[in-house]
Amino acid sequence: MINNTGRGYVMIRKQKNILIIDDESVFREAQCSALTACGHTCISVESAGDGIQRLKSEHYDLVLLDIMMDPLDGWDTLDLIKTLPQGQEIPVFMSSAKSVFADEILRFGEQISGFIKKPFVDDDLCEYINKFFEWYDIVLADAAGAGSKGVPSDVCAEWILLSRQVRALIGLKEIVNPRCIPNGTESEEMVFARKLKDIQELIDEKMNKLSSINRDYPLLSIRG
């Protein structure tokens, strides 16, 4: 399916149901308008509590979650989402006008699937979301196919999660804010280099686990 957003054409594989949690009405409306224009359905709420209640009773393919919210910020809300029964399965994209820091990646990078910098161009937002789902739909289809041929469901679920984590962490490492607080023995540059190394080690750990699953269950692949 091809949809004209007014500035360009965006390829849509399948309509997705997206929940937007943002306490700023201008960004809720902008994200919802952009994603609706490129063929998705959106529900937007202004608080973490409203978002959690929606997630408890409704199905969503993706959550767009603002970081700078009060009284509960996006990172705390993310922790709550991941405690829900289906919380580990739902991809979450964080959004913010500020860049993501290394410490945030190290603490939360395994739990999110992407990062959107505000402000954004409508077509860029749609392209970012659609590219994720073009990849993720393949991952889900591969896992479903492997499951139908006898690969245990828990193995398929772990493979899906690891695939999402690796993709997200690689992308986050590329956009990490280089600012770090120096300490008594290390300069800001040295601290940043150490944290980049920690992020890469986390990526390597996830990739090694993926490779191990693929060795044990060749029906699963990493073609996504």
C-alpha cells in the first residue's frame, strides 16, 4: 500500500495501532496527525496513568513515549509498561527534544526499540516507524514459521526480543550524546569512551546470544 502524506510517498506494509503517551498536546496532535496520514491508527493520552490503563485493556503494536513528563517521566513509565503481562512484547519508542545519554542507554536500552528526536518532520517520522515495522514484521513471521515447525515458543520469544534489542542498541549507540560527567580520575572524553565500550559490550552480549540460538535452532534466522 502506498499513501501520499502531502510531502512524499510512504510505503505501508500493514496498518498498525499506535499508542502515544505525551503530556504536551502539540506533540500528541502532531504525531497522531502524521501517523494517521500515512495509514496507521493512533490513540493519544497525556499521562502515564492513562497510558498504562489503555495498555491493560487494549492491544497496541507500538508505544511512542515522551521522556520529559511530570509527575512520572518516560523512563519510570517505561518501567511500569515492562511489568505488564504483555509488556516485554510491546515495542516502545522514546521521544524527546534532548539527546539520549550513555547512562540512559546502558540502563534502559534493552527495554526500548527506538528513539525519536523532537521536533520531527512528518515524513521522517512515518519513514522511521514504517522501516521498523518492515523489519519487525519479518522477524515475527520468521519466529512464527519456526514455531510452527517445532521450535519452542519460549525460544522464539527470546529470539524476537534479542533481535529487537540488538537493532535498538546499535541505533542508540549511533546517536548517543557525547557529554558525560567527568570524575576525579577520568576526563569527560575518557568517561564517554568507557561508556561507549560498555554499550558495545552489551550489544556483543546480545549478538552472541542470538548466534547461540541460531546454532541450536537453524530454522530461526537473522535476515531482518
